[in-house]
Amino acid sequence: MQSLATPFNGGVPAVFVHVKDLVKSVQWYSHLLGTEQPESIRKDIHIFQLANGANIFLMQAETPKPSEQVLFSLPAPDLEKAKAFFELTDIEYSNIDHEVIHFKDLDGNIIMACSI
């Protein structure tokens, strides 16, 4: 097999999350990410720009299918603080170990809080 230089330069600039209620999801993700809620929200898409250059695109979908596996991870250096946050905000979480916690968004998409 011939070796070709890849046209990709590394990184993942965007993750797409399909949601049923875009307004409620923007509010939920704003709280999760510690960002201010926008004054206005489009009806089809909302983009969260993260500090590391990645983006979370929330996409309005009539009947979204929740992920059955982890969709993406968010850095959480202190998992005990993350767990306390989930408990205070009634976010469903599971699969806790010394490096990760899995939790679900409003549509049941699985997200991972990761300490590594």
C-alpha cells in the first residue's frame, strides 16, 4: 500500500449533537459549560465555541436518536466536583471510575467527564 500524506491536520473542530428542543438544550448546555445563555437562539442550530478551539453544534431534529455510546468528552480535572455538580443539577450519571464519569444530556446522549 502506498503511503500518502494525510490532508487532515489533526484535532476535531466540531461535534454535532441532535436535540429535540433546541431552546431547552441551549439552556442546559449553557449551564453545563458555564457560559451565559444567548439572548436569542436560532431555530435550527446553536454553536458553543469551547476554549480549546472545538465547537459543539446543537442541531434541531424532529426525532433525534440518542447516542448509545459516548458522543464526546469534556475535561473535568476534579471528578468529585463534577459528581457534586451532577447531583446538585439532577443530571443522570453512571460509569464512575477514577478517570471518567458518563452522564446524559436532555435527549439521553451520553457524554463523558474525563480527568485525563
